[in-house]
Amino acid sequence: MNKPDGAAQDQSGGRLDGWLIIDKPLGRSSAQIVGRIKYLIKQVGSGLKVGHGGTLDPLATGVLPIAIGEATKTVAYVMDGSKAYRFTVKWGEARDTDDAEGEISETGENRPTGLEIEAVLGNFVGEISQMPPKYSAIKISGQRAYALARANKEVTLAPRQVEITRLTLLGHDLDTATFDVTCGKGTYIRSLARDLAVSLGTVGHVSDLRRTRVGPFEENAAISLDKVESLVHSARLAAHVLSVEAPLADIPALELNELDAKRLRFGQAIAVTGADVQTIRARSGERLVALARIETGKLRPLRVFNL
């Protein structure tokens, strides 16, 4: 049975449902990691779905939450959560991709001091307007922006509003500066680095990027893909799979008896008392039954879990 805040236990037949937090290595895409986990899970006799909670660029490392089985039904709650990154900006070189992968598009001689950097950070905290990189996965008339850019076609993007709750300078030297940032959904760190440089009278790009948190999933919970490879054929992998409920801790819980839980699992509404609420976790014993909504005295399932 799954624990709300702990590790998911191996289900009957070796089935695992929950979140596996991977420390994504440099040079591999999020899709490649998902594909590899899906292959490994299949090798131990499971046809469970596998997804991820937020894409990382190939040149980025760090926290990549992988949803297995019933946890794929909670991916949206992870995608919508805040994220934290540690990144380094290299001053004096703009790149067409806004990271180290691209071609140099502009150079600048100015190198900001620590005091100059600190003085502009406040301009990038709060709700800000940000232009996404042209090498991004945003769709333009059905095509990815990066595909158009690689084909040397015009890429016209609109600025978007994003939320940055914290931006801290960790250290700097003549040519680089390293920052910690906490931000909301849709924020591009490459755009932040580019715009920071421009505000300081120079140009720059992200030379190093590591995601340190996604929603409730911290860097210290992440394990390497190599470790997953070594554990997948043993029961020890279950100790690293977090509960399906791990990203749902902020959603109120309602305990049901077994009869009402069974009815909810079959999609039936059940009578309850209490004010209407947006979403609740319906539970029975130690099992998550459904995400549901209370409306006019009825509890109606939104998403049912087969745990």
C-alpha cells in the first residue's frame, strides 16, 4: 500500500506505482530518460505507463521526476508546481540558443561587478515579462520553434508573464556569475540569463544549468540512471519510488469507508457533508482512491486510482 509521504511499496506481481526522481545526466534529453525507464520497467514484467514532470534541456542536469503507473495521473500537479535552479551565466557572449550549445551571435566587452549584479536582481523578481528563446518547444502554427530555427525559418514568439519568487547571486568572477532561482511554470532560465546580461550592459548565455527542485521533489531525493539500472531487477528499487500522493500533499484529504471507496472507484457520486471545494484526495485506509470534488452535497470523482 502507498504511503502519502514515503516510499511506494512493490504492488502485487512486482507492480510499482509512484514517482522515481532521476538526477538527469548531461547530454541526454528528458524523452531519452523516460524511454530508458520505460524499457527497464518493462524488463521486470510490467507494462506500466511512464511519464515525466517537466522537461529539462539536454545540456541541463538535475531533478527529473518520472511518473510510473498510476502516478502519471498526477503529472499535472507536478508540472504546475514551482521549480528551483542553479545556473551560471557567461558574460560577453550571446548565443543563438541562449545556452552553450548554440553559435555565438554577439559579443560584448563589459563585465559586471558583483555590486552591479546585485543592484539589478530585484528587477527580475515577481511577475515579469519574458521572451522565450527561439530555440524552444513552443509551437508556432503547429511546428516547434526550435525546428523552425534550425531550418533557418522566421521564428516569431510573443512575450509571456512568468513568476520569479527568488533570485540570489551565489558567486562570480570576471567572466561568469552563478545564481539560485525559484520560479513558476513556464519560466525559461535561458531567457532570464540573456535578459540579466542585457540589463547589465552586456550579453551572455547560460553555461551551466542544474534543476534542484520540482514541486515537492528535492535534489537529495534524486538517484542516477545508473543506480536505477543496477536496482531494477531487485526489490530494492521500490525503496526509491515515492508515493503516488507525494505531489498531492497540499490537497485536503477525506477518509472514506470501504463501501463508499468502492462506489467512487466505479465513478459513482456519494453523499457527503461539507462546503463545496475545488479538489480533495479521497482515501480509504492507506490507499488513495480518487481525486474528487464536493459539489452540492455530493462527492464526484475527477480521477480514479487503481491502487
